[in-house]
Amino acid sequence: MSEINKKTITAYAKGLKSKLTELRTAHEATAESRAPVTLDQTTSGRLTRMDAIQTQAMALETDRRREIEIKRIEAALHRVEDGEFGYCLSCGELIEPKRLGNDPSTPTCISCASGLSR
């Protein structure tokens, strides 16, 4: 396989930056839903509080996953800056274009990701 050209890398970087902005905006927009639930029985019933706690738990998990995605994208952007984007972090081989097209933040080739050796 040949190297990835600069135009393609620039397009991936642009997409990654756009996704990063989107994720950070979503993080800020959902801050209220992740806030601690008030357990004051005078303001709401038991089922309402349980529903609020469940909603908060789902929002916290969604945010945890969002943070992982943000870190993956930031790492991919650092690889772009370092000139290492598109190369597997495990074996150093070029990551298949279809794999990068599916997820530009992926750090490994399909062989390393599936545990197969080259």
C-alpha cells in the first residue's frame, strides 16, 4: 500500500475537527442533565425522583462515551500534526483506506485490532 496523500489527510483532519466541535458542543448542552438529582421529597414524588436518577445515569454514561471519543479524535489530530496519521500504532503499517474512511480516529489496522499478527 502507498502512503496517504496530504489532501486526503487534510480532509480527514477537517472532518475530525468538525466532529470534535460537535462532541464538545453536545457536552456543554447536556451539562444540566448530568447534574446531581435533588432528593427533596417535598418537591417531587418517589417515582419522579427515580426517573430523574435514571435519566442522570444515562446522561453520565453518554458523556463518558463522548469523552472517550473526544480523546480518540484528539489523539488522531496529534498524529496528523506529527505526520503519523494513517499508520497503525501497533505494527506501523498503513491503515486501510476503507477503515480510515469509516473511522478516521482509529489507531490500528484491522489485523492488529482483531489480534491477528502480520
